[in-house]
Amino acid sequence: MWCERCKQRQATVHVTKVINNHKTESHLCEVCAGKSGKDLGFLFEPNFSFHHLLAGLLESEFGVKSESFSQQKEESHKKCPTCGLTFTDFRNMGLMGCANCYDLFKDHLDPLLRRVHGSIAHTGKVPKRTGGRVRVRKEIEELRSKLQEAIKREAYEEAAKLRDEIKEKEEKLN
Amino acid sequence: MNLQGKIKDALPGWLNEPTPDGDVVLSSRIRLARNLRQLSFPHYAGEKQLEEVISQVNSVLKSSARLLPDYVLKRMDGLGQLDRVLLVEQYLVSLDLINNPAHRGVVLNKEQTVSIMLNEEDHLRIQSIFSGLQLKKAWELGTQIDDQLESQLDYAFNEEKGYLTTCPTNVGTGLRASVMIHLPALDIVDQVKRVLSVLPHVGLNVRGIYGEGTDSSGNLYQISNQVTLGLSEEEIISKLVSVTKQVIDQERSAREALLANESRLQLENRVNRAFGILTHARLLSSEETINLINDVLMGAELNMIPGIKVQTVKELLFLNRPAILQNLVGQELTPGERDYYRAAVIREHLTSAKE
Ligand SMILES: [Zn+2]
Ligand SMILES: [Zn+2]
């Protein structure tokens, strides 16, 4: 019997599967039997098992802290009032439950973030509408560098305008 | 039947020319993780909350039809399994999204350069993908769509931590940028591991597209950023671009070295043998095809096969995939039938390209 996959070698591996009373038989050569299921191999996206890695890091984080057993117990019962995630859940899964969890578990998260990202502070994009004060601060920064440039170019009229704009935004922050 | 027309329809829309640095880079992609402030993250959300995500995104699409024309929302539970796998094979959604189709969805633009996964690990995953090394273009389009959505959605954003994500490894920018590269010459000179092993030291991840870890049977690899917090999006992208350019240089010099000495004949032999099989075989398994495409792709990248363009061979990588193939043939196929149709489609695609 020829292998039903490659049709090039003798079928030496015979597999019978029963799914929902439906019997299927497959006859494969050793090469193809080893590869069976690899048709979709590229679909396998190893997540670097990040969640488990995180959970592991968190575990060790917890281990180094010389907290008493009762403190640990108290901590593990801490529960997010918004989504219901407990610290134990987070430790097991390495996933947050909602936006509020980030504030609630901040003390445990920060050392972890420092280890994963080497930083705990975002310096990138700020949403236009919901960015709030950060957005304004960022805009002030941008205006300041424009101001420096204007002064260099001796474009004093433009510089004066920019100064006014900066002042206006700074007042918004206070 | 008009097979060429069907082939074009089955291939992902983003797989198009122009392809800058297309002799080494297959595709560039960015993904932005975004969540809605008021709702629990998908893995902790109930059905109602998940549906709320879908309906909020749907109303943004409706009210900004002028700015986001031709954007269509598809529910995963409204598609058959074959159509879902098709989207995965076209790199438009992830396997995670279709493994759990209820209350999941995707928004696609007409060109398929943008896809927004709904209720995958995060409420929104905005993806932008282009052929060749076009990471900046992908970022520009992605961030523009992001702005458009944010003008009406309340994102979970924290002054200190940035965009809040389900997994803390994505927090901050929520940006995952990646490129897919083909390194056949580095593989022949046995230097792939040496070159790629440096990348984790500069904060980049590498994985093989086929196979596990850094073993890749098609010599195809994906490089992506590891860190999402503490760097700006521009910094993340320019770092990935500059490292990718260095890897491209290494691969190109390996190719030149191979062509310059007696190994040229061996290379031509290998490329043309693979081309011969792909244009004449009557049955092709997907594993065998990946290895043959690797050789023929290298041949096209080196201009070794008259009339065969890199683009045509890249398309074979997709035609090799089961759901794309079945979509093309228009029926479900057993593995044995797939091998038959795979050979027929590949033969047709290569011969019609040569004419
Ligand atoms: Zn076999
Ligand atoms: Zn929570």
C-alpha cells in the first residue's frame, strides 16, 4: 500500500480514529506520519509564552520580598472592584482584567515592567481626545522646540506668537 | 475556468508591488493594541461587554464613512471555518481570533492593508501590512486609523503607562512592529544563527515562520520589537528598520559571495531543479513545496530564472496554503486532493508568468 499523502513510499503507519461514530483510517509512510498536521504549521504563532514568563517573573518578585505570610495572603485577596480580577488571578495568568487593574496592582507591576521593558513610563503617542494633561504637556514641548528654532532663525515675531501659545497652554494645566 | 483571475482573488490584497527591498523582505506589519476604558478586557469580559465593543466600533465606522470608506466589519461567528482560516492565511487575523469565534470580529479595508481585530487579546488590534520593507508606511496608516477611531472611542490610557493592554508586555505604545525576511544565502553559508542571535541583545525577537524557534524550513523569519514601554513609536520603528537593513546587507553579501565563486553552478543547479519540479510535478505536499519555493524564490531574487519575478514566487507561498487553495478551487479538499490541486495551481501560475 502506498502512503496516501506523498504517494511515494510504502505506508507503514496505520491510524484509525473514531470521531462521532465516524471511523476514519489513514495510511501513511513514516516520513509523512511524522509530519502529519504540519500543513498548518506556519499558523502556529508561538507567543513566547509571555504570559507564563510573566507569571514566573511575578512569582520571583513576590518571593524576594520579605513579606510575612499574612501580608501575602492579604495581598492575594486584593480584588479589582471594576472587573473582579484578584491578585492571585493576575499572578497565575499574567494578564490584567481592566484599565483599573493597572492602578490597583501598580506596586507589583512596576518592578515587573522595569524588568520586561527596562522602563515604567510611556514616552510615545498620546491620544488626542482622551490624552488629557499629558497631551497638553506634549504640545507645550513641541511648541518649545519650535520656539528655540524660531529664535535661532531670528524670527522674533513668530517667536512671540509661540510664547503666547505656550503661556495659554500652561494656564490650562494649572 | 479563468484560473488566473481566481488566483488574484484568493491572494491577500496587500501582497502587491511596489516592494522596496523586496529581494529580501516579504512584508512589513504593525499592530496597535487598544482597549476601551469602561469595559473589562476581552478575557475578563462577559458577552454583553464583548458585543458592546463590536457595536461601538461599528458606529464609528458608520459615522465616519467619509473618512473610512470601504471599511467593512465581519463577525467571526458569521463566517464558515474555511473563510476564517483563509483570513489567517492571508495574515489578516490571528489564529487566536478564529479559535474562539463567538463575539469576535474584524474590520477590513478594501485593499486589505488594514485589519482591526475585535476582542482578540485586546478590544482592538489595529493592523497595517505592506509588501517589502515599508514599515514607516504601515505605521503612518495604522496611526491615522487609530486617530480616527480615538476621535469617538474612549481608550484606556494612563498618563504614566500609556495605552493599557491586557498583557503588560504590550503596555505603553501597544505597538508590535515586524518584518518577514528571506535568508536563503545566509542559510547556505551557515550564518543565519550567527546573524540572528545578535538581535535579542538589541531588544528584538526572531522566530522562524515555518517550524519552531530559529529553525525555519523555508528560510523565512520574522523580526519584531520586544519592548513597547519607554520608547516612542518612531524610535521602535526606526530601530527595527535599521537592524533589518543590516540583516539585508548580510544576506546580500552572502549572495554575492556565492555567485562569485564556483558555488554559482551549484546554486543554479539547485534553483533550476526546484523550478523544474514546481513546473512539472503532478502532486505536491505543502512541506515539499515550502522547500522548493525557498529555492525558486532565491533564484528569482538573484534574477536567475528568465521571466520569473520575485512577486510571482511570493504569491506561491500563499497559494501553497490549504484554505487559500481550497478557496481558489471552490470546494473543500481532502489532503490528497490538495496535493493534486496545489501542483496544478502552482504549475499554472509559474507557466503563465513565464509567457
Ligand atoms: Zn508519505
Ligand atoms: Zn480590573
